Amino acid sequence: MTTVAAYAAPAAKAPLERTTIERRAVGEFDVLIDIKFAGICHSDIHQARDGWRPGTFPMVPGHEIAGVVSEVGPGVTKYAVGDRVGVGCMVDSCRECDNCKAGLEQYCSGGGPVWTYNGTGKDGQPTYGGYSQKIVVDQDYVVRIPDGLSLDVAAPLLCAGITTYSPLRHWNAGPGKKVAVVGLGGLGHVGVKLAHALGAEVTVLSQSLRKKDDGLKLGADHYYATSDPKTFEELAGTFDLILNTVSAPLDFAPYFSLLRTDGSMVNVGLPEEPVQIVLQTLFGNRRSVSSSGIGGIAETQEMLDFCAEHGVGAEIELISAEEINDAYERVLSSDVRYRFVIDTATI
Ligand SMILES: [Zn+2]
Ligand SMILES: [Zn+2]
């Protein structure tokens, strides 16, 4: 066991504070990672504040982890000391179910994946995330960060990147396809960069035109305000795919009307309350609505390699650990361009 400095929420809705946690000894197939950067994901706030389900406290959030391997177990073959690596939302899964075998570990049906924090490890102990200086992870749930990507801008790709990349790939975003990204926040801004790099024609649908210049710089071809009813008239029947990154509940019907025949609206932001869908708004054009959660380990590696090749990183604001609580408030008021990343040396 190693004692490690961390930032934790001692109880639901309590401010995060500095503490220490124990990391397990490095096992046969484990790597010890010196965490350099940890992104702040909106879901960290949902969980630290019990938005989705009762959490386990103290809670050390953080599932956008970038760092350097500092020790490996005797059975480790994939990584060596000094390698630049990342860890995303999960640190293990059953490895035996159909989903795990198909590289869809995030949908593990053998009890679900072991989440990086606010979960229970196979040793029965609570898992603690990236707002800490070190983490021990099985090599099979670690990904390599290519040399072309800086660790700080790579960190948010471990959740925001794969959460948008996986549905863009699954629903075939690419040349000749019209893709809309709803919301230009932590997820949305990466979604725009990725959809553009994949070759799709990209439209941002945002509440206002406040971030229009940014959106176009990030790679959007068009930018519309959803507060303007004319947007919905002008874009009716346009999109093959709408990627909704907003976690606040939406009135879905106007968005469905923007889909062409067989178009899909995929939701990766999760509202805390149930949403209502009127099926008639899908019926007329065989439209689909669905949701998608992160991506598998192999796909996460594919995403990082794609990002390195296409020069895609997150736009970040680097903060020290003592700024985490303020950063949470700023995320909730959409006052970040576009992802907070903690310099974990300051923990
Ligand atoms: Zn996340
Ligand atoms: Zn499984």
C-alpha cells in the first residue's frame, strides 16, 4: 500500500479538500502511474453532489487521467517505466461477457465495469480517481498517450474525447455527412473538433451566438442559436446525426425535426431527471433517438491515436488543486473554455 495525496469530497455536496488515500500494492499485471494532469468532467460534479445515485464517500473524483508510468508489476508486457499513459472512466471489468470480449467493456454485463472512482474494485475496496498524485491500474485498462499529444490537453480526451468519438464513429460521421453538435462545452468542443477531423460537415447548435467565433475556429462549418426559432425552420430535415452533449433536459421535438430521414439523435449528456419523448416526432421519418456511453479500451486507444494524427487536443484552463471548488461552480455556470485540468503537482 502507498499513501497518496488526493482531493476528496468528504460527504455529498461538501466542498472538496486535501486528504490522503491508500493505493494498493502494484500487483502482477498492474502499473503505477504518476498522475500529471486530471480533467474536471461535469459528471464529477453530478457524482460528488449525488446527482445520479447515492455515492460512496469520501469521494476522489477524476476519470480524465494523464501521467507517466513509474513502476510495473512482473507480468506487465504492455508498458514500461517512463511511458506516457492515460486512464479513463473504468479500471476493470469482468473480461468474460460478450461485451467485454467484443471490446465494449463499458457495457460489461458481468456486473458492469469497475468505475475509476465512486466504484468498488475487485478487491472489494472503493475506487478513487484522478484528483490524486498516483494510481495503480491493471495494464489492460491503461491506454498509451502518443508522443504527438501533450499530457495536459490529452487528459480530457479520456472521457470527453471518447464519449464523443465513439458515437461519431458508430453513426458514421465522415465525408458527406451532416453532423450537428448541441452545446459547445467540455464535451461539445471536443465533439466539434473530432467531427471536423473525421470529415463531416459540422454545425454547432448553441443557446446563443456568444461562442460563435470559438466554434468556427474549432472546426465548425456553421453555427446557429437555438434560442432563435428561425434556426429550426431553416435547418428542418438537415442532419444525419445530432450529437447532444447538453446534460440539462431539452425539449426534444424541435431537435428531432432537424433530422433527415433515418437520422439519429444521440445523447451523451445525461439529465438527472427522466425526459419525455413524443414518438410521433420520430415516426414520420424513421428517426432514431439513442444514447451512448464512453467507449471501449481499444476504441479509446484508437481515439488517442486519431487525435495525435489530426492534432486534436482539448482546449483547457489549467488550475491548481485549491481552485477545484471554484472550478465546479464555473462549470455549472458554463464559465469555462472549455475544460478545467488540474495540475496534480499542486495537490
Ligand atoms: Zn466524464
Ligand atoms: Zn464484462
